[in-house]
Amino acid sequence: MRPLSPRMARLQQRLTDVGAAAFRDMPEPDLRALKGHVQSLQAMLSGAGAGAGASNDRIQTELVRFRETGKLHDVRSARLVSWGTRLRSVGQPALIEDGERFDPLLSEIDSFRSMPRPYRRCWRGLLDGYVNYDPGSARGAGDRNWRVLREYLNDNLPQLERSGQAPDWLAAIDDHANLLTEDPCTRYGAEILTGEGDPLEILRRDLSAGDTSWIGQRIFEAQIEAAVRFDDRRFRDVLPRVIGLIEEHDVLADEGLSRVLDRYAECASIEVDPALCETSVTRWGNPWLERNDTLWTLVRPDTRRMVSSWHKLRLIEDFFNLLSADGINDQRRIKFWKRHVDQISDMHFALGDAAYRDPRPSFKALRQMMKGRMMSLTSGGVSSNNAFIMRIAGHVYVEFGEEGNAMFAFDAAKLPFDLTKMQVAGNKTALKHPSHVARIVHNNGAGERWERRADRLIASLSTARGGPQVSHTTPSYGARPSASPPPSARSSSTGSSVGKDAELFAFLAKHGIKTADSRDKGGSLWAYAPRSGPAANELTRRNFAWAERRGAWYLRS
């Protein structure tokens, strides 16, 4: 190789100096985080053999040997079998589910107590079985043995060897010894919700607690429990975190959502929470539709009414903001119908071609919210026209999105259109049919706003059909709902049925049976209990019958 020229030699020296300076200013690498990620990855990708330092095949060999002899012959055998309590083999249950061999296994492991470090390794293997076995899906003696194992680990934790350089997992379980008690995760609830810490990362890294471990489920439940126990102010403060938590845990979400909704309904003020409303309606569907009873009966009836009002308010606002033309007048219509939201028992939406096919996210979200009550509007004039159809007491009211259209009122018993169809006409053959009982134009008359005329119309029509008195004050979604009148205030003709219902609902509550009562809509009283459960005979005696298709009991009339 030819020697470098003086010019190239100077260039080489400059590059060397620059490189040295760059490394001089570079901090020493912190490998602790990398080590943690490696351990977490091992826990997720490897079986029991990863912690035992051996393959699952070798562990299975020792498991077979222990089953045959009932003995752990040496330290290696004890360590491998300790890490294999969750492993199943053909025709054999896992040791943690074996009612005959699990207790002898613990006795055999006890024989290694005189060897502190080997015993500590065995204890760690048993801990892996405890952390990653799901008692909720236990087979055989699994649940009982899991509890025995918890007690064994808890009793022997203080005796583990701690001299010298203790392993990270031992420090972790010392800090989280509550995991070995009957109340393993309550301490984490408020701590995580308020952002004071995240023990899950430590448990995953140092104790190999995978995402499928029961610990994750218990921590979820602990956070929900902590949230619903907070006072109103703190509960509202953490609600965005709780909603995010629910959305991240699909399997556990329904139980958590029901508790959060019921807690919100107990707040002194129950104004609309858009995120909570959207999450609940997205998961459970429209709250006022009977076909969604299965999930909506997870919450109390007053809670369901609260979300129904929220959902109606959202639909009213979105209809007049997104699906109508006259922005100024539509703000007046929004305010008008919001005052009547608690009297609206049902809603339907007939969308013109433009709104039905609009690809924008806001329109897609609106169509999703209208699911189950949406149809196509034909003969509505321009393609941008849409119709909003509401039922109040014995009448149906129709509003249109395009300006220049009046509001029409129809007798619900004599509708000239069918709301169960996929489409409806927006002309005189249907939504503007001459059989309407009233028509109001959204123009102010001499000295009177159109809202006053519409208020009188709704009040008079509701009273004429014996419907509820219509209130024009703030609806109940912003304050505590008033209590139902006491039985003594009702007519004597309904007294006996009220008494029977009270006794029936007391029985259902005693047995923890969820119900859905649609009798006031011409439907049935449904009781969600197992077909052959402990309450089956009593339900049959009380004139309930089993509906196979729905998987529930209904009260025969």
C-alpha cells in the first residue's frame, strides 16, 4: 500500500479527532432498560422452560418421572418440576389441577429447604405458576390448589435466601407481597388512576406476569373499584382515564362500564359526558331499543334513562347541525327539541341520498349512532333533505332538514307511513300526508314565536291522548331525576299489581337476577337467569317461561 500524501494524512487525523470528540461527549449506556425489555420479551415468547433454564421437553420428562414415583430425586428435578406446574401432557392434567399430586409436590419441595439457593429457585418456579395460572378458568382442583399455592408462597417468602446479590424478581415480590394475599391488587387502583405509578411494567419485567395473567384483570377491577369510590369531583377527574381503560380491555369492559355508568348516575349533576355516552352506545347499542336489553340491563333503569337522554340530545344536535341547511334557525330548533327530550320516547331518521352516502367521518359516525333507527328518504325534493321523526305520547312529529319545510304532527295510531320499512317518502304520500293533525311553519307570527305555538300544540296533543304532562323546563339530564311517586299516591286499581311487582322484584334482586321490563310498551318482563339454575323452579311457579332464542325467562301474561 502506498503511503498517504501529507494532505490525506492531515485529513485522516482530523477525522480521527472528530470521532474521538464525539465519543467523549456520549454518555455511558444504561443497559437496565434494555435488560428489562429482554426479560419481558422472554416472558412473552417463551414457555416455562425460559425461567427454568431448560426446554419444555426436559420439564415434561421430569414431570412424568414425578408422576410415576411421587419423588423429586435431586435439585435439578425439583427446579424443573417447580417450573412445570402449569404444563399439561396428553391424558394428564397440569400439576396445579391435580387433586392427588399437588400437595405431595409441595412436601417434596419442602425437603430442599436446607439448601437455600436451590430452594429459592424452586420457590420462583412455583411463583411463576401462581402468577400465570388463571383461577377463573380452572379445571379440576385448579382453583383449590391455586389458593393453597398462594398460602404456601406467602408463608415461605420471608424465609428465602437474601444474602449477597439478590435477584431482581425477589426485590419485586418483596415490594409487591400483597400479590400473595386474598386482596392482591386493591392497592394499585387509585395509584394507577391518579398517575402515581405503574406497577404493571415491574410485574411484567421481573415476575413474568404476562398480559393474560389474572393480575392484569384484578388491576383493571381495582382501578374501576377505586374510581367508583371517589367523590364526584375526583371521579370526574379520572373519568377520561377510566374510559380509556375500558376501551383497552374488551373482555372486561362490560362489567367495568356498567359500574362506571351507575356511579355517574349517582352524581349530584348528571350533565352529558360525550365520551362516556359514545363509549356506552358504541358497545351496547341504542339504549332505548328493546333488542339491546341484554347489555343495557347490566345497569339500573335510571342509568339507562340517563344515557337515553344523552343519546337523544346528541342525535338532535347532530341532525340539525349536520343534516339541515338553515344554521341560525336550526339552533333554535335544537334548543326547542332539547327541552322536550325527556318526553321523546322514540326517534327515527330518514336520510336523503347525500347524507346516506357521505363518506366524511362525521357522517359515518352519525349513521353509526342512528343504527337501528335509520332509513332512506325518497321523494324529499333535493338530495340533501333529511327527516327527523319523533314520538311523544300518542303522536309522531316530523321535522325536515331543508328550510321551507313545516313540522307535521300525526296520530301515532293512524300513521300514513311505516317506520319499520327501509325507506319512507318525504312528500304527501307519507311524511307530509294530508292526514296530519297539525302543521307548524318555523316562522314567527304576530307577536309570537313559533316555539310557543309548538309548545302549546305538543302539550294539547299529549293531554288529549292521556299522555304525560309535557314540561318546558330543563330536562332531567342535567340534574338528579325526581323520585317516583309513592304507592299510596297511585290509584287503588293499580295498588295490588304494584304490591305484586314489588314482591317479585325483591325476589329477583335477592337472587341477583337482572331484568328488563318492557310491559309499558306492550312487551314482556324478562329475567336473565340460567335455565336450570337455582331460581328456575321458583320462576316457573311465578308464571315465567323459558325463551330459548333469547336465553332468558319471560313473564307470561
